[in-house]
Amino acid sequence: MEEIEVIEGGITSPKGFKAAGVHSGIKKCKKDLALIYTEKKANAAAVFTTNKVKAAPVLLDMENIRKSEAQAIVVNSGNANACTGEKGYEDALKMAEKTAEMLKIDKNDVLVCSTGVIGVPLPIDFCLKGIESAAESLSEKGGDDAAEAIMTTDTFKKVIAVKFNIDGKTVKMGGMAKGSGMIHPNMATMLSFITTDANISKEALNKALKKSVDVSYNTISVDGDMSTNDTNIILANGMAENKLIEVNSKEFEIFYRAIEYVNKNLAKMIVKDGEGATKFIEVVVINAKTENDARLAAKSIINSNLVKTAIFGEDANWGRIITAAGYSGADFDPQNVSIFIKSSKGEIKVCENGGYVNFDEGLAKEILKEKEINIMIDLKSGEFSSTAWGCDLSYDYVKINGSYRT
Amino acid sequence: MEEIEVIEGGITSPKGFKAAGVHSGIKKCKKDLALIYTEKKANAAAVFTTNKVKAAPVLLDMENIRKSEAQAIVVNSGNANACTGEKGYEDALKMAEKTAEMLKIDKNDVLVCSTGVIGVPLPIDFCLKGIESAAESLSEKGGDDAAEAIMTTDTFKKVIAVKFNIDGKTVKMGGMAKGSGMIHPNMATMLSFITTDANISKEALNKALKKSVDVSYNTISVDGDMSTNDTNIILANGMAENKLIEVNSKEFEIFYRAIEYVNKNLAKMIVKDGEGATKFIEVVVINAKTENDARLAAKSIINSNLVKTAIFGEDANWGRIITAAGYSGADFDPQNVSIFIKSSKGEIKVCENGGYVNFDEGLAKEILKEKEINIMIDLKSGEFSSTAWGCDLSYDYVKINGSYRT
């Protein structure tokens, strides 16, 4: 990773980007409206939830993203504007129009996102007032406020920025995201925004985003539920003035490594901030017959409530791990399976040839006391591997979701 | 249901069946070994877990059930004999052999089941001694002891018996089952045994069992995990001396209604006794485009951790319900969806045309305070419907599974 250097900052680190985060009144007192603006219209790409039930802003964005260009993103938290019918769509449109009016840009160049409670009409007047004040306070230092304004049950801001070189030019990329319940493979109440001053073709931008989402957000799980609002958007305004990055070039590879790095790190932050999470779990499936088998097994293990509660209970219960692989649909011979559990405190083999192996229970306890746990399952059926990230299932998950409307 | 009459009793209610439940030493002090015996060899049918990782007794039974006949079932709890390699298979075989020896029957006529901790060698000596003492205490009154001996984290015995008429002859059917974690559509740590003195062909018996499992055990969910040991066995010894029941006859229909009634009731008991469950949830999807769409949507809703925690929290959060239907893979137009929540306290519509509808929050609270909650989702896309049963997700689920090795 020598070419990709992590720097201070976030979405306003790349040239030409401004942002703001304000309190509009949707939430009682916390910031709830974020605005991202690029002074030069950007190439844009986006990935949305695959849920049949899509929130109004997602439906609007799917229209607006067709031309692969955008100049602003407006986001409210506190209300998802989902299951809100035609009125919801009109409200999303109003948010775009107001943003365009304030920034003197085309309303079709505005992307809209919402996150929060489902099925409650959006308090549009608060939103519109919020857009006014956000537009007025746009600044190159507004990245942090914006990252704060998109939070719902998140307990910390998720921001990152990197720089790298393309043909002697310094290119920057910034990102911010929010979780934190309902997180699941295939994008789930998860908003993520990436900005870059790279000069990159629409095709290359789209390819890089989709590929990186597949190995980052689509591998994570908090509770296996998938939301109506998931959106991942990248804006590339070209102001770094590097030679245009096209697909299948050496430069594309560098750019891809950067976006993969940014998205993987944001995805991990989301998992670490999963509702009620006390531990971060990485599941690595190796030597699967096909890539799909590897992915099925990894996702099944990371999604298993019994694996999640075992890790919460600091219990090396490999039976639940092999069982979850067994019902995943992945093809393998259980008799060949080995399972390893590790953390910074060491590594133990807990299962060999699909069966019991003597291991040091004391060391297992030590290993499982850590906050970051790695589970490796060797299927010995082929050459493919897959990684999935998740968190444990705790009392607090039940508490948060049993008493709080998301 | 006038033809099917519920009677006192369980697996020893039908003619010619004896049972026993004893303490063998696998568990510290509770009963842990059950034996079911029919004096006349019975036609037999079975359904097993579809998990790739199958416990040793399941592998043995899959062999023994091929001839569709059996005379005894031996079951231990406290150890699943799963992920125990060749030794595990040999141990399962030893259990069959010992049972056959004690009962003076063919070892291939013995079916073996285990439930409990995975990946720990079976304490076979305890098992064999337990089989001896169970065989010695076999009795027509032993059904309750057997039902107790198969329990793991179950908090109550699950037994049922019915009688019905076939051609003027009284036929009886008894059943017992155990849950209670890891319960999931497609059979999951769930053992269920049905006995009947019906005279029924092997083909008819097999068909009735499979069909009834599909609409009972395969529709329930506690935590979405699926075990290595699930087994559902029925023995029919013909001692009621009714005219042989063949498929597609009027008599078959009566027999089928009985087995469906028994299996549905046992399945509901399993759900009600789900680990940590405080509420029983019934999800009914109506007017789906296809049967598969109905089933996908129902299962997805009943499996959703967010729906489960909302019900635990007595929150009419229909957004989570429509969202779970949305990611189920079922085909429907979200704009058409209506959702109703009801209990013995009343019924409310909480969603109309995929959106918010004004409802009485006070009444909603009253309805959701009850122990049995019904969620109905009308997809308005066709004529098919499906029902799924599950339970809520509570602090206790996390407690039980975070500190207890199953």
C-alpha cells in the first residue's frame, strides 16, 4: 500500500469540495442535514440498495445518476423518507430543487439521501430551512460537520482521507459513512459518500465503485437486515488535473486500490459501530471450490446469531461455525474442514478434519477476550477465498432495537 | 377438524408402542436417554436436516431408513455426536447394536438420534448403560419420561396425541418433540417423533410426513440457524387394523389431516419455547404472486432480527416488516402493500399502499402487549398465501447463547 497515504481530513480534502452539517429540526437537537458540493461538476457513480422497497430519494437518485454526473449531495438524517408514497417522492424532489436553487446549479445535478425512521412523512419544511442554512455555511472545513449530520444510532463519525499519485499529480480521495443497525451484505442502512479530485472517466469511476463495494460493504453484517435507503455515491471532479484515468490502465489500478482502501476502512468502521457491538469479527474462508462457495460460507458464518452470541460470550464454539458453513449452500466436505480462531493474543486450531481437536482452553479464553477476533475456516476443497466482517450480538443490540424506532 | 380428536397422552398412546426415558450420565442429573419401541415392526419414514454437516446418527439413519421400516428409536440428549468423525459413526452404530441386543430385534431396525453439544466425543459408555436401563423400563406409560429425556434447553415437554376414525376403526397418533435454539425453516435442532397404529403403506406414510413437515417445521424460526441433527421420524405399526391407507384415497386425506395437526402443534410448541422467547409471532402473507413469493416473504419477516426485536419491544414498527419483505426476493409492488397487526386485544391496519396510515397508538400498544402476535401482510399481487411462525429476540436469547454451549 505504499502508493496510498492516509491523510487527515475527509470529504473536503480533495480540491474543490465543500461541505456543511447543520441542525434543521428533524431531530430534536443534533445535526441532521448534510450538504456536499463540488465547485466543478463531477463525474458520478452510485450503488443503491437492492431491496424491493426503495426509499423516495433512492428512486430519485436512480433517475439523476443516469447521466453519471452530479454537483451536490444533500442528506438528511432522522427520517428515511421511505414508504412515504408520492408525497415522499415530491419531498425528495423539493430537497433537490431547494439545493439547486441555493447553489445555483441544475436540480438534476443534485443527489438526495435520507436515513432514519421509515414510514413517517418527511418534515419537509425543516429540511428546506436546513438546506438554506447548510448552503450558507458550506466550507472546505465542513467535512466533519457533514459526517456528524448523517449519523443516526452511530456512536462515532466515520471519516477517512487518502492521497496518491497519478502521473506525477497528487490526487486526493475523502470519504464519510454512517451505519449502524440493519447492516448486511448487499448494502444495508448504510450511507457512504466518497469525493475525489481525480480526473477519471465515467466508465472507470463506475467500475471502480462497484468492484470496491463488492469487497467492502457487501461483505459486512450487523444483523442480517437490509434497508430501504442504502446508497454509496462517489463524485470525481477532475480538479487534480491528472491525465484522464481510463479502465484497464495502470492508473486505474492505483485509483482502484485507493477506493478499495477507503471503502474497506469505512465498512470496518461501520461494523465496529454496529448497534450494541462489543467485538469486531473477521471471517476468512480459504480453499473453497469456487468464489461463490467461499462467499456463501463466509456470509453465513458472519450472519449466524449463534456464532455472534458465542463470540459475545467469548466461547470457542466451533460447532456453530462449521454448522453455519454447512447450511450456507457452499459445497464442501465437512470431514476436511479445519477452523482457527485468532486475535492479538495468539492463534488456536479448534477443529481439524471436521472434528474435535485438543486445544488450550485457557489460551482460547485469552484470545477471545480481545475486541478483534479472526475466524479462519479452511474448506480444503479448492483455491478460492473470501472475507466477511461482522460484529457480535449483545444485550445492547436487543435493547437498542427493542425500544428505538429506526 | 371434527374427525381429529385430541386425547391425553403422547407417543405411547397408539397400540403396541412402549417408551422409556432415563438418566444415563451424559447430563449431570437430568434424564438424557429415551427409547421408543413398537412390538410389531413398523413402516417408517423420516426427514433429516439439509445441513451439509450432518451428525453421525443422521448418517446412520439415512442408511437404515432406506427400507422404510423400523422397530425402535433410541435418542440421547446432552451430546449431539456431530463433528465427531469416524468414532462418532461407530458410536452411533454401537447405540443401535446395543438397542437391538436388548430388544432382540435387528440392529438395522433401530434409528438413532442425538442432540446437544457439537464436536465433543459421545460418552458412549454412559449411553450404552442408559440403553440397558431404558430397555428394562420400557412401558406403555413411558411416553412422558421419553419426552423429558430428549429435552436440551427446552423449558417444557412437547407432547400431543390424537385419535381419528378410518373405516370404522379407531386410529391413534402420538408425538413428541424438542427445540429450542437454532430453530429455522428447513429443519433445525429439532427432533420430532410420531407414532401411530395406523395401517398405512410406506409410500403414503412418506408422502404424508414430507408434506406435513413442509407446512409445520419448515415454516418456523427461532434464530435462523440450522442444525446438524434435525430429524423427524414417524413409525406406523398397523395395529389399529384399519384397511391399508394408500395415497390419494379418502382415508389418506384423514390421515394427512391428523399428521399435519400433530406436526403443526409440535412446531408451535417449539417456537413458543424458543430460547429466551417472550412472544409467539405468526406471520401470514396473503395475495402473493406465487406460492414461493409468499413463502419467501413470510420467512424473511419471521427471520428478521429487527422485526423480532421490535415485537419484543412491543413496537408496531411496520417499516421493518415491509423492509424484510422487500429484501426477501419475493416479487411484489411495495406501493400495494397493506400490513395488519393483531392479537386477542384487537386488530389494526398499520400500513396501507406501502405507506403510513393513521392508527390508534394506544390500541397498538394494547395489542402488542399480548403473548401471541399475528402479523398479516397483503401483497395484492396474486392469490397465494403462506404462514410462518417464530418468536421474538430477547435479552435472554443472548444470555442463553452467549454463555451456554449447545
